[in-house]
Amino acid sequence: MEFLRSLSRLLPSVVGLPRRTLCTLARSLTPGARPVVVCGRATLFLRQSRAAPLCAPLRPRVAGEMHRFRTSDVSQATLASVAPVFTVTKFDKEGNVTSFEKKKTDLYQELGLQARDLRFQHVMSITTRNNRIIMRMEYLKAVITPECLLILDYRNLNLEQWLFRELPSQLAGEGQLVTYPLPFEFRAIEALLQYWISTLQGKLSILQPLILETLEALVDPKHSSVDRSKLHILLQNGKSLSELETDIKIFKESMLEILDEEELLEELCLTKWSDPQVFEKSSAGIDHAEEMELLLENYYRLAEDLSNATRELRVLIDDSQSIIFINLDSHRNVMMRLNLQLTMGTFSLSLFGLMGVAFGMNLESSLEEKMEPHIEKV
């Protein structure tokens, strides 16, 4: 009690609370005293004093500091109330599917992650944190744990057929995944990589026939002129091909980033570090990190095949453009030759016109005097 009274003489100038309020607060903390209602500022100071360490150094109060504290509390409450809500689809080892909505703050706290881990950019990447695998594949967002796979915000992405028909059977071992005997995270990673490679292959299968058909029509020798509509279609397909090449390049770079780091391969093996029995089996037999490396290398080779196919299409487009430019140059030469011939013909006709102009002018000459006697005789 004496300590609190002496403290009340020093704190008014430091905290900015009235001395009467602090004394009331001191009496409310006295054992056996009846509860006393204190003001909001005193309650705030009490909460801060309980949360802060007792040996924390005192610092001078700045004007408006308590107002900022109260404003920050209100703003934090407001931000917590408007936190983004994820639509989460959960897949377990048996292929069971459950969907629910959860706030971002609650989700990353339950998963043991940080807020920036669920800040998904539209970039292909695979990272690990706290025995969790975070996969970003543009619009596809996933978090893999040793027990389940979480797909976040699949709405408006046209993923219903793959999510609810194909993915559960693959995770349960009914699909064609080669990693079924391995732990759950292998199946989840393979299913996601297989989906993304299939998506890239689907884009290529749509673009390839369109580009080949357009190129065949443009370089056909039967057509002497170039169809502008075909050129416009080729330009659009060329832009789509460039976007596909960028997606494949990012996928390959993300695979290489993991394959070049042995620690990253080890961290992707979640069950190896969470289950002691699996760790012993992995140490005694085939290492799970080697299996993960083989898995990623397989999909890297598939991406390399897609990259070669797109490179061949790009070469065909460049060669066809060269042929088109040669044809345009030949047509330009023909037009220039025709223009030159017309210019020379016009110049030749102008020479004959000079004779008429010369004789049609009112000029005296000796020829007229010689012609007069003949005219008189007639």
C-alpha cells in the first residue's frame, strides 16, 4: 500500500493521469477493499502495467500519446473485423473433402504460419515453413501439412471438376500417382504439379493447331497477296504463345531452385521430420529426399518438353515471318519497276510533245520567207 501511494506521487507527471484517479486505483488494488469503478484511462494504464514488465524503464509522456494508443486499439479491432475470409477446401489422406470459410488471421494461427505466408502472389513458387508446404501456382493456392491438403479460394476459377472429382481419388490412391506408397505430402505435391503441367499442355494443344493453320495459309504460294486478317490472328496467337513460354519458364525456374538446394528438398519431406518411425525407415532405406528429387526432376523434364515444343513454334513463326517479308519485298520491287516504266514512258511522250510546242510558238524564222513565193504561185 505504501509502495502504491509513493508511486502515485510520481506517476501523475509521467503518465498524465490525475493523482486522484491513481489513488482510487491504488485503493482498488488493496486486499479486502471493495471494488471501485475507475475511469477508462486508469483501466487502460492498469492493463498496460500488468502486461509490461515491472523493470521496464519509464519514459516521458508525449502529448497525444494516450490518444494514439486508444486510436490504434480501435483500428486494430476494425482491421480484425474486416480481415479477409478464405474459402478453404480440405482434403485428408482418405480423400474426404470438407469446405468451410475462415478468416486469414485464424487460419495462419492454426497452421502455425505468419501473415505473409498467406499473401499469395500470382507467381509460381514452393516454400516451406513450420513443417508446412506453401505452393503458389498463379491462381492456385495450396497449403500442405502431413495430414491434409488445403486449397484456398478456388471460387471463380473453374476448378470444381478437378477439385471434387479427380483430386480426392488421386490423394486416396485410386489415381495414377506413382508416389502413393510414399507419405501424404508426396501425393499432394504430385497431384498439384500434375494439374499444372496438364494445364500448360492444354494451352499448348489449343495454340499449336491454330498457329500451324495460320502459318500454312500465310505462306501458301497459291495466294499472291497476304491476308491481313490472318496476320492479326497470328499476332494474337504469338502473344498467347509468349505468355505460355513465360509460365513454363517460371515453372522450370521454381523447380531448379529447389533441386539445387539440398536443404529445401529435406524440408519438403514433412513426415520424415514429424514421425520418428518414418525418419528411421528413411535413414535405413531409401531416403525421402531422393524420392522428392526424382519427383521434381520428372516434372522438370515434362516442362522442358513443353518448352521445346513452344520453341519450335516460335521458330516456325519467325521463319514464316521471314518468308512473308520476302514476298512483300518482291511485290514492292514489282511495284517499283512498274513505277519506273511508267515514268520513262511519260518522259518519252513529253519529248514528242516538245516538237509541237516549238512549231506552235509565234517566232520569225527564214523558213517562212522561203515558203511565201511558193504560196503566191499557188
